Amino acid sequence: MKKILASLMTAAMLVPTVALAGPPRRLMHSDLQERKNVTYKPLCLDAEEKFTEECDIVIDETGVQSPQGHITNVVQWGVDDEKYDVATGIVGGAVGGTVGLGLGMASCYIVLPLCLTTMPLITAGGMGLGSGAGQSGAAYFTVIGDDKDGNRIVLEFKHTKARAVKKTAKSLIKTTGLAQGELKV
């Protein structure tokens, strides 16, 4: 018994404490500004027609600039969401259901008479939240238009972050005056 207590006390002394970490750094206004200006680089097609290479896409009043060319007259643009990953959704649902079941059983200790209601609801909620793991938030953009010489350019790129997808879609609407899928005549 003394050996067990001695080993537990030794292990407890090896665990770092908050005092060793030092005081927390305050969040400054400049930190918020740095986070605000974060840009996400989309992935462009490589030679094997796969979205692997990071590239710069600039959407401004002059059109859409990319490594493939500068589209000055956008005729149409569209967005397609990445396909739902069924395997990840199933695993996420199973893990969420397991965590939900554990929390539901814990709720039985707190609200015993309501356990027949709370346990299935919490379990189902965990499964629902877990199944959302199959959605990545990534989207494929296609921009069709002409360059200054009248040559037709089809630009394809992929954003992997949902925030960047929304920002790019808003920029395309503002710059082109076209809604998604609308054709300029």
C-alpha cells in the first residue's frame, strides 16, 4: 500500500501545474486585426486534374485573376458542395451516440424520474451531431468568362474552409453582378 501511495505521489509531482505555465497573455486589439485578415488559399487543378496545388485567386473590380489567366468578363459562375462522406458520417454518428448514451445515463443520476425521456433524447442528439462529421464544408468553384483578347477561360478551384466559400461567393456576386448559375447575355 505504501508503494502505491508513493508512486501516486511521485506521479502527481511530475504533472505540470498552472503556476509553472506563467500568467496568461492578454488578448490585444492587434491580435484581433491579424485574425481578421486571414486569407485562405484555394486549391487549383494540377497536371493530373486533381485539386492539390495552392494558388492565388484574386477577385476584384477588374475580374478574376488566377494562374490560368485573367477573366475580365465573367459570363457565369457556380459552386458545388463536396460530396457527403458516408463512412465518416457513420463513424461520427456511432461515436456521438456512444457519448450521448454516456451523458444520458449520467442524466439518470441527476433527474431519475425523467430518465426515460432524457436518455433517449441526449443519445439521439449525440448521434445527430456526430453524423455531421461527414460534411467537410469544402466547395468547388467554376468561373467561366473571357479574357481581354476574347479567349474563353474556364477556371476551377476548391476552397476547403466553409468561411472561405462564403467569402468567395459574396465577392463573386459583388464583382460580377451575377447570381450563382446566372448567365450573362
